[in-house]
Amino acid sequence: MSLAVPFSDEQPEGKSRSHKKRESAAAQQLGAALAALPKTELTAMDLPEDLLAAILDWKQFSGREARRRQMQYIGRLMRETDLASLEAKLQLQRRTK
């Protein structure tokens, strides 16, 4: 009796693990760009409350590991929001400088 799974050319449903990792990295990079902005500009961007609080917490941390973990948390929060609108807000903020 063979337990082999028959070969299929069909792609599995959903996103691949690599694709999810690339999206996560992109969200973290966008979060890092937002974290580089001053507090006044961040509050003017009308970010979600939890994301704004996480970014402001990141600014207060001084330890490298704490900042790294907080940036991962920011990336997770960013995956739950509309990245395109956040990117547009960031571009608009950069143009008005």
C-alpha cells in the first residue's frame, strides 16, 4: 500500500509563505519610515490609534532588542491596515516638507 500523494500542477490556495514574508518585510519597512517622522507629523497623519501608540512607544525605547521587537509589532499592526493609504499619506507628508 502506497501513501504517496498524487502530483498536481495546481497551486495551493492562498499566499505562499515566501509571499507572506515579503509582505511582512514591506510593512515593517513602511513602519520604520513612519517611525522616523517627528511626533507632530505622525499625529497629523491620522494613523490608527494602536499604530500611533506603538510607534510612539518605539521612539521611547533605547535598547536595541526592545526596539527590534517593537518594530516587529508595528509591522504586524501595519499588516492589519491599508498599506496603500499609509504609503500615500507618507508620500504626501514627504512632499509637504
